[in-house]
Amino acid sequence: MRRAAREALRRDGAAPRAGAKCCGRRIPQEIAEITAAMHLADPAVLGGARAGAGMLLLASLGVPVRSRSPRMEAQPDPLCGTRWELELDIGMEKGSWMPPQWGASQARVTPMITVEFGDDGAIRTSDAGYFDESTFGVRWEAAGGYKRSAQSTGDGASTMKWWLAHGGMAREDTTLDEGKLYFSAACWGSQLSNRGMLTIRQRKMGLMPFIPTPGSSSFIVGTFRARRVGGGDGDAPAAK
């Protein structure tokens, strides 16, 4: 390891070499190597790739090292601190792979919940619909999580995805077991689309739920509408 690092130092010519003089005295081999390695270990001198050679030699000589690269601090998402009232509409949707008997009565589960996007990737819930628990049996957990996709569409929109945990909900044959409900909507900076998609994840094979699968799949279970609460630019455009 030390030999390879030495060769890298020689190629980059970052010595003082052993035998050179400083203040009338010869520089010992090890001190020369440490001095050159410290020079190379600074990314500002030769860049991150070659700096590794200097870091490697310092480590082989038993010299404590640490990167001098500036630390990049994560910026909060533009939605951080915003609050949104969500009106859910859960039931059989066109294109869904939920079993045919699920929601066959056309009954819809329509609870409401207000969410706030936190600066730690968490979502906090509040202000559930007054009759939601007595009507649909739904109880929301205090928090969930969210993440924005890195890709954007032609109109500059990215996709915001988040989830909320619940204790189950039902209306006639439209039922969701206890678990997580996943939300997805287009997003322009700090503005959500006023409409999005609801899905669940389960280890079942589409229209044949009695056949388990090794991995979980997403199933469309409804849609939702979003309205910003407490200021902002008003409703965002609907997703196309």
C-alpha cells in the first residue's frame, strides 16, 4: 500500500524529496513522505482523485487524516413548513388491480386529513374530519414520511410521494386493512397539484389475491384533492 502511494507521489512531483535540505539539515525520508502526502491530501491542490494517494500514504505512516472537502449541507425541501388539507376519495378506480369484489357496491371512503411537511422528511397530521372515525373507522397515526423525485417533467414538475399510517378504514365492501396509504402528486417547487393518486402496497398477485408474491406491488385505491392551508399562492394546477 505504501509503495503504491509513494509511486503516486513521485509521479505528481509533490516532494520535498529525502535528502533535500531545510535550514541546513537533511530531511529524513519519512518526514519528506509525510510532508508530500499532506500536500497531495489537500483536494484543492490536485483534486479529489489524486488527493487519495496522499491520504493513503499518510494512513500507512500512521498519521491521522481527515478530508478537507467542504461539507455540503442538505437544503430543506420547498414544501417544508407548508400545510395541506387532503380530501380522500377511496374506492374502485379504472385501471386498478384490486380484486373485482373490492368496492363492487361503489361505496366510497371519503375522509379528510391535514398534513404538514417537516424539515426532517417527516409529515405531521392534524385536523382529521370530525365524523371520519365514526363513519369510516379511520384513525391516523401522528406522522408519516415524504420524498420528492429527482426527475422532472417537461413543464418543470417533479413528483412528491408521501405516506401516512392508519388503523384501517371501511364503508360496506370498500375496505383498507391497517397499514400505510401512499400519496403521489405532481409538484412545482412549493406547490402541490390539487389532485393526486392513492395506492397501497401488498404481497398479492393482482386480480388473484389468494396467490402470494415474493415482493410487494402497488394497487390504486383512489384519488385525493389537496388545498393549501394558511397562506401561499393558492391552489396549484391539476395534474394532467
